[in-house]
Amino acid sequence: MSKVRIAIVGCNGRMGRVLQQAVLEHESATLGAVVERPGSDTVGLDGPELAGLGQHGVLIVDNLDAVQDSIDVIIDFTRPEVTMNNLHWAKAAGKKLVIGTTGFSDEQKEQIQQASETTAIMMAPNMSIGVNVMLQLLKLTAKVMGEYTDIEITEAHHRHKVDAPSGTALAMGEVIADALGRDLKEVAVYGREGHTGERDSQTIGFSTIRAGDIVGEHTAMFADIGERIEITHKASSRMTFAKGAVRAAVWLSGKGNGCYDMSDVLGLKQL
Ligand SMILES: NC(=O)C1=CN([C@@H]2O[C@H](COP(=O)(O)OP(=O)(O)OC[C@H]3O[C@@H](n4cnc5c(N)ncnc54)[C@H](OP(=O)(O)O)[C@@H]3O)[C@@H](O)[C@H]2O)C=CC1
Ligand SMILES: O=C(O)C1=N[C@H](C(=O)O)C[C@H](O)C1
């Protein structure tokens, strides 16, 4: 079988560099293209070589038109506005799209859903296996203990992260709120300061840490009087996200139109 030809958009970024490595190491994938921002002074350079992976003859371009015939699936870990442009391009060009970017507005999420009616899209704020198993554990814990415990979500990331709370923390909140029949928009509390009054038992609290080189850490606490459960995931390497994204791209290459997530890729919905 021929290999799935993957384009990495944002190839010089923290994720872009490990994504190139993960594609090169995957037996069913090949690096079809590497893309950077228009006007980048890295255009024309060998993408993998710049990422410290040796020469592979895949030269950086600054637009997807230039590589349309060399790619099957796009992997995008950039910024929301960049991803939205790539979404429109993918739709017009009939290419499949894996979205790892976080920080979308509700309107942008709606546009992604709409595009998936005519394009295959896989979107997940966290592509590690561990976080997606954790989301299943949260569903179970919320159903058993959520009604009588105080629920707090904390997350920690590196100093360069630009969105907060993380996409993963928000997904954790959504899974828990859904399991409890609550609307996250109504019950989420994003940080506390001053005279806050006592805790409202229906709320789900979020706390954010930005420091140093933390790759990504997430905890959900379900606290009662006398006991509490804390479910934690710690990523210590971006390769865990990159491997998940490449696995998703290869999986998506065989799928029809629709909006999929990591639980589809990992077969967690059948559990
Ligand atoms: N789903 C998941 O599992 C994970 C998701 N993420 C998310 O991925 C995103 C990226 O994170 P990270 O890699 O740390 O960020 P970086 O800022 O390191 O990387 C983003 C890259 O995109 C490039 N870029 C900007 N504009 C364009 C454009 N128009 N075309 C092509 N490339 C462009 C940037 O270039 P320049 O520097 O010149 O602006 C940069 O190289 C974030 O939203 C983050 O939250 C991160 C890890 C895991
Ligand atoms: O920006 C990051 O680095 C990460 N972002 C994702 C998120 O917002 O949840 C996933 C991961 O934790 C790393």
C-alpha cells in the first residue's frame, strides 16, 4: 500500500519539528510537504534538516497551493486564524485535515463543524493516548461522584503558551459537565480573586500555571469531605502528541467526510 503523504503546517514550531520526526519514523506515512508562514526566511530550506533530522529534500514552502499534488492529509498545529485559512483551503482542494491547534472561538468551532460536512477533519486539543484515556476516567468519576464533590481542574504549561485555559483543560471540563447534565458555559469559574464568597457546589473551577518548559500537565480534582480523587496526566515529551497526530492522519486518510476526535482514532467510543 502506498504511504500517506502528510503536510506539516507550522513546521518550524515546537510541535512542527517533532511532527516531522514522527512522520519520518512512521512506517505508513511520508513527509509530502512542510509549510511555514508567508515570508519566512526559512522558505526553500530543507525542513527536516532545519529540525535537526538530517537532509530529506523536503523544502519549506509558504503556501499549500505549491504542494497540492504532493499531499493527502494536512497536520496543523499553529494558531486559530492560520488553521481557519487552512481549513478553507483543505475544503476547496479536497484534502483531509488534522487539527491540533487550540484556542478557537465558538464561531470558529462552528465553521470547522460545517466544513466537516464536505471534508474529513480530525480535531483534538490533546493527541496523547494518556489524556484521551483520562477523559474516559473523568466521565466515570463524574457520573459516580460528581454530584456531591467539588470539581476543580488545574493545568500547567510552558511560558510560551498563548491560550488559557488549555484546550485540554476545557475538554476535561466539557466531558465532566456533559456527564453531569450541566452546561460548562454556565458553571465554569476561570480563576478567583478577592472576596469570592463560598464555593457554589455546581461550579467547575479552572486554574492555570505558565512556567518554564513544562510540556503539559492536567489534573481534575473531585473533592468531598473526608476524601478526594485527583486524576492527573503529565506529558514529558511533545513526541507523545506528535505520534498521536500522525496516527490520526494515517487513520483519517481512510475515512469519509465528518468531524472525528481522538476517541474515534483510538476506538474508545466502543468501550
Ligand atoms: N492537540 C495537541 O495534542 C497539542 C496542541 N498544541 C497546540 O498546537 C499549537 C501550536 O503549538 P506550538 O507548536 O507550541 O506553537 P509554536 O508557536 O511553536 O508553533 C507554531 C508555528 O506555526 C507557524 N506559523 C504561524 N503562522 C503561520 C502560517 N500562516 N503558515 C504556516 N505556519 C505558520 C509559526 O511560525 P512563527 O513562529 O514565524 O509565527 C510557528 O512555527 C497551539 O495552539 C498549541 O496549543 C500543542 C501541543 C499538543
Ligand atoms: O500549547 C501546548 O504546548 C499544549 N497545548 C495543548 C492544549 O492547549 O491543551 C495540549 C498540550 O497540553 C500542550
